Amino acid sequence: MEADKKEFVPKHYSILSDILFFADYFKKEEPMVLVFSIMEILLKSAVPLFGIWLPKLAVDLVEKNASVTQAAAVLGGFVLLMIVFNGASQAVQGGKYHLYNEQRTNVLGMLFLKSLRIRYADVEAGEIKKVYMKARGSTAGGDWSAISMTVSATTDLCINLLSFALYSTVIGFLNFWMLLILIGLSLINYRLRLNHIKKQEAFREENATAWRHFGSVSNAMGNPYGAKDVRIFAMQHWLLQLRDVVIGELTEVQKKYQWTSAYYARIHYALSALRDLGAYAWLLYQASEGKLTAGEFVLYFGAITGFSTFVNGIMNSLSALRGAANDTDYLRAYLELPEEDRASGSRHIDELTLPLSIEFQDVSFSYKRWKEDDVQEEVTEESGSGSEGKCIFNRLNLNIRAGEKIALVGVNGAGKTTLVKLLCGMYDPDGGQILINGIDRNEFPREELYKLFSVVFQETLILPFTVGENLSMDRIERVDEKKAWDCLERAGLGEFFREQNIGIRRYMTKQLMKDGIELSGGQKQRFLLARALYKDAPILVLDEPTAALDPIAESQVYDSYRKYTEGKTAIFISHRLASTRFSDRIVLIEDGRILEQGSHEELIRAAGPYAEMFKLQSSYYSEEKEDGNGSDE
């Protein structure tokens, strides 16, 4: 039931835990970030001390009637030392900045590799997809990304804490009780700031909802594709009313946010004024009583002024770390997902004799759902809806002989693609076995198992690299160009590529190159078929490879199908029953069960579900042809 579905909520880690997590990461991947951070903390903490001691030194020299030469030498040396420290801190910060920002790309790579090590069923799960996208978000946003913010805010926090400690020591020499009062007022201010941050976080979600509503209406009003509907259905007045509603909602949220911010700002300034004015009054009293020299007055005055600056810096750093914590939680949650064992297995595929046979023995499979505690629970057909809540197979038995070409047919949701994913090792059955040449599929290491299959799935994956790299899924210098052209020819793209003067080293898509190749939907399917042929695996699987082709082009692909599957075991999935005659056997699946199987002629003579479906589809194509929408033949 929908009410039972819970969103995946990652474990919430403390700020200290996040800092230690990234410290451990940089220790392994780029230790110089830690070295530079420590240097920056020490150097930047020292620079403010120069700032409060320099005026005291100048006043002391004046009181002692030091000569101009002596004063210039002392002050010049002091300023030079201050410049050296400041310059060194800036250089260290710059060096560290480039190093830790480069690691954002490395983290993206880590997430990608992690996605290949966890179970494919988990990768495909809706909740885990969300975790993956939010984990990727920890690298997005440049300086505002979770990684960059954690590094910079942690460094700033340490600088402010160390400076706070140093300034407290200076003020402690003046009066210990004053120091305690200043710290107490600062802690009150800090507590108020934390409350303000919590209020801001609550408003952030409310504000995001209001902006989503505004964006939806705004997009509807500005979408050129929807202009026809707006005019035909006279939606303009309704959309304008919706606009006024969402603008009012957004304005109300922003008013509450601004009022709350102003409220906390007034309290903050009042406490800061009370703290600073009280401290200054005490300094003036001490000076008037002759208990402070002019130099000491300047020193303590600067220390008290800087004291509040560092308290604010600590709060700002903690606020930034809290802001980065949400994305970091998702990053850590994804990296901590359990991984499948891909290397175990006592058998090897080089033991197998070609062509290969396949057998499903009492195979059962149900989709799973992720719960909040990261533990999967089975979802039955009664307790869920859609593909995430359905028992797909219950004790399925199917035998595919060595070298046989079978066609899996059936309506959407019958379980055809799921069966292929089970065969290829993307999914693990809940029960039963899948045998290859009589050997349990699980006895082969998963990496070796994948080598047995050339699969054309419905989804197209064409990368912004060269034609040869997209065919071979390898570097261009390793591409067998003769084999590549042969595969393009057999997939029906050779002539088109030659006419368009497209070579193996030409880039595909326009993401990287302006003159990149953009293929039509049907051409993309043919290209993926060429990729499958290039791999030349012993089992060829085509999952709706001609869905984007017209009937004539589809027929041409099928006519050559038997030719390029010679010596291979082949599985073909289709909705169009007219395209299955080339197969040795047709298997009709419905609701995860095999209803019928046999050759096309046998199933037509049986006059069962297949024959009925074929008759309905044939009548549809006949009507199309009579209406002039079908083939000219």
C-alpha cells in the first residue's frame, strides 16, 4: 500500500564525524590538503595577533621617546614579519584550494565505481537512485559544494577557535572575570544563532516548496509547447489566478523569513553592544585609575574588538558545516551501501562449449523496496503498485537449447525484460536456478558472466566519444576498424556512414564537438545492434531493438537476424508478433507465466492467445495500409 512506502532517509552524522570523514578521505587521496590546512590555520591565527600588538608597540615606542631610526627599525621589522606571515597564509590557501576542488571530480568517479559494485537491482531502485543523485550533489556547486564547504569551513572554524583562544589569553591577563563575562555573553549569542539556523532550515523547505509551485506555474505560462493548449482551452485566466496564488505563497514565506532574521539580528546586535560597551567602559575605568598604560589600553581594546569577530566567525563556520551536512549524509550513505561479491565463483567461462544452452529451473523473482533502515523487504502484488510492488515470476521453467533462436513476446509488464536481466546477472532470483550449459550461473564470477552476453536494451547509451570507442567500448587505439565497419554494415548503417563521410574516429553527439554525429531514433537502435555484434558474445539478446524503426526497416533487420546470429544462442524480445517468424521458437509470457510456446505456424494452428494477438495486430496494420498510412508495397 502506498501509505506504507517510506522515503530513504540516510543516517545523520555529527559535524565532527563529517570533518573526520573528509580528513580520512584526504589522508588517502590528497594528503597535501591536510598539510596545507594545518599551515593555513597556524599562519592565519598568528596574523591577527600582529594586528593588535602593532599599535601597542608603536605607542610604547612613543612613550619611551625612541628615536625615529629605532622606531622605524622596530616597526619596519614587525610589519615585514606580518607581511611574510600573511603572504605565506595566502599562498598556502591558494595551493590548498586547487587541490581540494580537484577532488570533487575524483569523488564523482568514486560514486560511479561504487554504483558498479553494488547490486544492479539496488542501483535501479527508485530510492537508491535518489540517494545517488543527492550524493552527486555533494560535488556540485563549486565553492558551495559540500566537499569544498566542509574543507573551507573546517579550516575557518579552526582558525577562529585558535584565535579565540589566543585573544582570550590576552584578555585573561587583564581581568579573568571580564573574560568569563565576555565568554558567557558570546555563548548566549551563539545559542541564539543556533536557534536562528534551525529556523532558517525550517523555512528552507517551506521556501523550496513555494518556489516549486511558482516554477511549475511559471513554466506552464512560458512553455511554447503548451501554448496550443492554453489557447484552445482558454487557460490564461486560470493560470493568472494560479500565478497570483503562488506569488502570494512565496511572498508570505519570504516575509516570515525576513521578520525572523530581523528579530534575531536585533537581539544579536543588542548583546554584542552590551558586551563591547561594558568591556570598553572597564578599560576606560582601568586607564583612568592608572592601572593600564596607553599601550596596554590599545592592546586590550583591539583584543576585545577582535574577540566578537572570532565568535561570529565560529558561528558562521558551524552554520556552513551544517549546510553541507545534508549532502554529505547522502554521500556517505551511498558509499556505505553493501557491495555484491563479483569475484567469487569456482567455474570459468572458458570451460564452456559453444553454443550455449540456457535453463530456468523453478525461478521466482519479486521486486524489492528499500526501507528506512536500509534493509530490503519483499513487496507482494497486494502490498504495492507498479513494478516496485509486483511478484514477477513464480517457479518459472524455460529451456533454451544450444544455438536456438527464441522470441519472447507478450504485453508490457509481462516480465520479458526482467527475465533477460535475471539471465545476465543484473538481478538475482529469489528462488530456483539459472543454468548455462547445465552449470549454475552463480558459479561463475560476475565479471566473467557478463562476457557471455551481447545485449541491446531499449535504453540507448551513446557517449560523446568517437564512433569506434562507442562500438568497442574501449580506447580508440584498440579499435579493430575492419571489424567495426563490418558490424556497421550488418546493422544496416554502413551505407549511411559512408554517404555522410563519417569515419570511425568521428565524434558522436554534439556534447563535446560541434560537428558530432546526431543519429535518429532508428539509427541509434541500429548502432547499438552494431555494438552488440562487435562484442561478439556467444549469447545475443535484443530487447525491442526495432521499436523506433518503421515496419520496412524492421523487416530488413529481421531478415538478416538469422545470418548474424549463426552459431549463437539468441533471445529476441518484441511486441510486434509479425516480426517473430524468423525464430526457432516463440515463447508467449503473460503475468510472469509461459502461456504458449512453439513456432509461429504451430501457435497459429493452435488458435490460442498468440493467434488471437497476431490476428488483432494484423488487422491493425491492414487498416493502416488501407488508410494510406502503411507501406507503399
